[in-house]
Amino acid sequence: MSIQTELQSTIEDMVQKGKGILAADESNPTIAKRFKPIGVESTEESRRSWRNLLLGTEGLGDYISAVILFEETLAQKADDGLPLPKLAQNNGIVPGIKVDKGTIPLVNSEGDLITQGLDGLAERLKTYKEQGARFAKWREVYPVGQHNPKPLAVEANAEVLARYAAICQSVGIVPIVEPEVLIDGDHTIERCFDVIERVQLAVYRALQRYHVTLEHTILKPSMVTPGKDCSDKASPHEVAEWTVRVLRRSVPAAVPSINFLSGGQTDEEATANLNAMNLMFPGQPWELSFSYGRALQHAALHTWQGRQENRGSSQAVLLKRARLNGAARDGRYSAEMEA
Ligand code: 13P
């Protein structure tokens, strides 16, 4: 199979009507933060057990086409000894892998960040592929401040995302490109729009410069929302208008799918906002879908509490959340469906 054919077939498996992506790729410090409120200690075994629960949810593949895993999970096994990526695959879910190594401050651009992990990436990807990964994810992070992100950060982060994406495609791995504009702060929705527009225009200029085949990429952006501490809240209607506008200005039609991160929105907000976009603006050049971490796992995690006896009820909660987001993929979600 040629690399182009391989990338195309992975995209077709990942981008499906009524389905989105589950982000279960929390790094060890992040998953420890998620486990803390439910009193579960983060150990190799507790992390395995949680991810086994997620991937073993019967019927999850009806709403979830792909899952992003953390490196450790790729090598872990289900209770019955089946490798976890294989369990996902058996459930009709394409396994993928987060490949970045997190952020550090961007020198000479105070308040801005840059993501590490490019050195040796092609070799790592070959190993991940042998373990079953067919796509990858890389996240650049942009805090919003009065002077951030600065032009240097916008350019440098775009450059890194493009280098990552080109390397992935060279070894037949589909890159998810994630420029996350953070929700933290008291900025307005207009300010969020401006930042995302600048960030995404730079990302697509860089992807083009690096000859990345856009048809074989997925964008994982933030929605356009006011900062978490902004006193003006935005309705799903407003979020949808601003978000679709920024996407139309900055994302080429060649990109097959846009899968939003939830970024600290509540479960219901993330679903309602996605639903509003698909309801109000059908027929966009790209699919408008989800790649949620917290907004898919939060309620299920709190039902689980680390207890074996809660496993079934936790899976039911996860399945419901996935189904509601699946409905939001074509504007069929309503708040009554939460009951
Ligand atoms: P959230 O949906 O919790 O923001 O996580 C998505 C993700 O993968 C962030 O990198």
C-alpha cells in the first residue's frame, strides 16, 4: 500500500458521520490531576484500569471513530491480556497516539510557550505504528494575555506544528494538528476570535510551506469563546457564529474534518456549542466534530470512583455522553436529551 493510500484509508476510518474522537491521552501529571477529585491514586495499574474501562465500552464505536492514547497505554493490556490498542480496534475505533512532549516557555517571548518533542520523532512514530497507532496528535498551546501570543510565538508554534505534520505523513501516520488557544483569562469573545484567526492563518501558511497534504490532516482547534473569567458569557448561538466565521477565514476547504477540543467547557456546553454549529451552519466544506477529553470522560470518571463495581454504570455514562455528542454532529442534540 502506498503512503498516500494508507493516509487516505486512515482518514476515511477517522472521519465518519455521527462520530467523533475520544481524547484519552492525558500525560501522567494530567491524569493524576483528573484522578485526584475522585480519590484515585495515579499508578500504572489505575491508569490501565481506567483506559481499559473506556475502550472496553460496548457500542462506543457507534459514536467514536478514533481514540488518542498516551504512550504508556499503547503498550498496556486489557484484563484479558488483549493489547489496549487492539481492544479499541475490535470496537471499531482507530487507535492513535499523542507524540508531543509538552510545553516549555518560549525564550524571548515572555508569557508564550512552545512544544517539545521533534527530535527523533520519525523513529518514535515507526515504533508506535508497530504497536497499532495509525494517527498522531501534537498540541501547541497559546495563553491569551494583553500582549500574548506575540508574533514570534504565533510563527514559531506554527512552524513546529508543520514540521510535526510533515514528519507524520512521511511515515504514513495521519497528523492531528492542535493549536490550543487557552480559555484561561478574562478576555472577550472578540479577543479570542482575533487570536484564533492569527494563529490558524499562521498554521496553514506553515503547513503549506512544509508541503503537508491537507486532505490527510485533521484540525483540532479551540472554539471561539470568551475567557473563563470574562463577565460576558456567550450562548451556543454566539459561539457557533464566531467559531464558524473564524474557521471560514482561516481553514482551507481541503481539510476534511475539524474536531474541537473541549478545553475546560462543561460537558453540556461542549455538546450544545457543537450542536449549534451543525444546526445553524450545515454544509460547510469540512466536518464539524469533536475530540473531547474532559467533556467525554468527566461524568464517567466521577461515576467510576476507581471501583470495579461501578464499571458498568461508568461505561453507560460514557456511552450516553458519546451518543449526545454524536447527535450534535448533525444538529440533533437538545438539552432534554440530558434527562
Ligand atoms: P480537552 O477536551 O479536555 O480539552 O482535551 C482535549 C485534548 O486532547 C487536549 O490536548
